[in-house]
Amino acid sequence: MRISAKYFANGQPYALQFEQGRIAELKTTTADPSLWFAPAFFDPQINGCLGHNFSSASTKPEGFAAIIAECQRHGIGSFFPTVITGSQETILAAFKNLTRAVATVPEWSTVWPGYHLEGPYVSGAKGARGAHPAEWVRDPDWNEFKKFQDAAAGRIRMVTVAPERTGALKFIEKLTTQGVVVAIGHTCATSEQIAAAVDAGARTSTHLGNGCPAVLPRHPNMVWDQLAEDRLWASVIADGYHLPTSVLKTILRAKTLDRVFLTCDVGPLAGMSPGKYRDWDNDLEVLPDGRIMVASAPFLAGSGHFTDTCVNTLLTLGLSLHEAIDLASVRTRQLFDMPVPVVEVGNGGPWMLFEWSPGGIFRVDRIVDIVCVGLVGIDSEKRVNF
């Protein structure tokens, strides 16, 4: 594929040729193409979409392929499938299902460079728990986590923990020694507990400003404490619903653009028609505007919008194109020590092509990648045994 496109970081137009997803030819040009290119988004918190759920062992290869294709349609070239709170049996089965999927389609290990375990070691308090089923939240158990990691073939790279849970600090220390990124989230932790968690190795906050009670003390509270902790990075859900503009601006300014990154936290019901559903052991409702709510409660259950929507939100706040895409593509890779695609011949990205003009809407055109998202190579026998 041969195209002309401007590089997101500086607006420089290039004539590019891609072969099998890699840059085969790269030349500057004086043309003014309508397309732009950038490293595809990397989102560390994707729960599923289109009715397909990473936390369910019943999700089939076709469901995984549908999730990947839909994510790529929104510019997400790689992501962490996220498994949330459930029984030990449910979580084990979900990770085993992901492991079988990667064994069946090895290319998917590139799209999924790791997994995110969000819970079950989170707060049971209303609001802080969010859509995590109350009956399954519990204290950290290292032996249990080792079972999860074995089921995941060692690919759990991020765990969200509430520091106030009994045994959480020792658990965080052990995760850190294993190279797992620990995030503070779904928590009612005190100032002292948050500081102790960071001392133990916690490196980031999961969707800061969400996953907390609806009513907080004026100060101190867990949001202020995480904002003020310079050793913590933070993810934010900038879908236009999870955080008011004032809160989003405050987080960006407090953390600076060097220590914040985007996640869409898209839920399994994203892309589904408005209506009532049963998922995550909860009664959920998809509203006409795309929000996914816990039925009869004022709590969101993941997002109905993808990372491209979050980038558009940041652009409306006044961030530059370079800054907004960095928070969705570069910062996340830096946190997890993943290589950032660079503009060089031979680099395979994944790359994202998109349309944008100053003051206009960011629109993804396509992902240029070496990974096929379909089910090529899956024979009927493997489909039956999956």
C-alpha cells in the first residue's frame, strides 16, 4: 500500500509504502495530504464489546476476532484484555480461554501484549466497587493470583488493587518483584494507605476520578491523595461521561502530560442497541447516548465509547494533536516498557491512519498492521475444541 500522509508529531508530509504492515519506503514530500499517521493506540483496559466479554469463558474465537476488529476500527492497535472481579473459577476459566485463543491464533499475542486483572481485590463499598459484583470482591491472596497467572500463561501484566484490603501491601510488593504493574483503583483507601501502596511499588491509578464513592469527604480523600502523589501515573476515561471537563482538566494539570494516559475502559455492551442486559453478574442498561449503566443505580459499567472518542475530548480541551495522541499511544507503551513505533523503514507499528484538521473531528481511517484479525488458520476441529 502506497500513501501520502502527515506525521502526527510535527505535521511533516511523507510518501510511504507499507508492505505486510511495515514501512518499506519513506520519503518527505511537499504534498499536503488529507491523511495523517501515528502509532496506533494502545489501551490497557478493554473489557470487550459488541456483547463479547473477556471475563467470560464462553467467548468464542469469533467473538475475540470481533472485539479486535472493532477496536482497530477505532484506532486501537493493541490492548490488554481485562478480566474483572468474579469467583476464582470464573477468573481462571476466563484466562484459560484467552490462553487457548492465543495458542489458536498466535498473531493475537501481538494485539494482546498482556492482560489486565481488575479485581477481585478491590473495595466492596458501594460506588467504589462500581459494577464489580459485590459477592466476589475479596482480600488479596497470592496463591490464588499464582493460579490466575498460570492460567494466563504468565501474561498478566497489570493488576488493579484497593490498598485498604487486608494483605494488600505485601501483595503489591510481590507483584512488583514479578514485573507486574500495580494500579490503585476501586478504592476507599486513606492517605496513609495510598502512600504505603506507592512505597510498596504501586505505579499508577486506574481511571482516576472514577471507581470511588459518589460522595467524598472534602479533604482528604483518595482522589486528592492520588493526584498529589508524584510517583503515581494515572489513567483517565475521557469519554465525555465518566469525568466532568473540570475534573479532567484538573487531573491533566496535576499529573502533567508526562504521567497520565488514556483508557476508554470500553465495556462488553459497547456497540449494543439501547436496552437492558445481564452481564458482569449485574443488571445493566445501555442508554440511547451510549452510556452503560448499572440498572437502577447512578454508576457506569465501563464505557460505551472507544479511545478515538477520548482523543477527540482532549482535542476539545485545547490539547494539541501530538499531545492527545501521545496520551493514547506513547505514554501507555512507556509505562509498560513496550517499544514505541518510530518513523523508520522496517518499522511495523502498528500504525494508524486518520483524518483531522485543526478545530475538526479526529476520524480513524484504518490500522496498518502485520496482524490479521480474522480466523485464518482455525480449522473446524479447533473451533469445536476451543
